[in-house]
Amino acid sequence: MIDKSTITEQAEIVGSCGNHLGTVDHLEGDFIKLTRNDSTDGQHKYLPISAVASTEPGRVTTVVNHKAAQSLLQDAPEPGIGPNFQAQS
């Protein structure tokens, strides 16, 4: 499980492939709210924190590539909806 405190505003969000997905606006519960700048419809999108593989200063990496991660984006944070990714051992 990712420590949410390591996800900072304005951090870049990238897929596991390293391609840009978005930018962190802020956290809302168990979701990352992305800035509008990266949205095709000009609206905020939300990424479940369960889709985050790792964080480092200024960067959040998802467990899937950026194209797959785009399909995980939601228009509103909906608790209990979304993938529940777990590391494979």
C-alpha cells in the first residue's frame, strides 16, 4: 500500500511505461485529483490510489501503462469503485 503522504501536489503522474498521464492537483480521500490541463474535456479526473505502484519526489507511477491508466480515470471520486491492484509475489 502506498503512503498517501508521499503524493505531492504538482507531481507528474506517469504510467508504468514512463509516459505522462497527468499532474496531481491534490488528494481527495483514496483518489488523486488530476489537474484540468491534461484532460481532453477540460474537467478534473480522478485516479484511484490503488492504481499507484510507486512514488518519488515529483513523480507518481501507476501499476499499468499510461493508456491502461487512462481507462481508470473517473469523472468523480466514487468510493468502492475502481480497481484494487495488489502487487504480485
